[in-house]
Amino acid sequence: MRTLIFFLSAALLSGGLHGLARHLSLSSALATVAFISFWLAISSFNIWFGITKAGYPLAEEWPIFVLIFGMPTLAAMLLQWLLGK
């Protein structure tokens, strides 16, 4: 369930940044780069929290990090490649 919340959050963040870029007449590529940067920070905080505060070992957290960061990032890059201007 928590992973689905992260995916929904990623979609909302990406959509919000693309909407802001369109409103400010900026390129969608800039919005994609901004999304990936913000999402890396959020995903990194999540793995840090899981290891230091929740007590999970890195071996358990790493695959979750790859999933939480990788899937939305790949989706954003694919959409930018297919639809980007």
C-alpha cells in the first residue's frame, strides 16, 4: 500500500511540475529534470528513514528504493521522449 502511495505521489508531483512549466511557458524537459531531481531527494529520504529510523537493513531497502525511484523516473523519461517538445 505504501508503494502505491509513493507512485501516486510521483504522478501528482510530475503532473504539478509539468502544469507549472506550461503555466510559466517553460519546456517540459525542464519539468522532467526538476521532477527527477525532487523524486531522487524524496526517494533518498525514504531509504534513509527506512534504514536509520525503521531499522531495516540496506539489503531490504535497496530493492524498494530502486522500485520507488526507478519506475516513476522511467515513466517520466519515456513520456518526455514520446510526448516532449
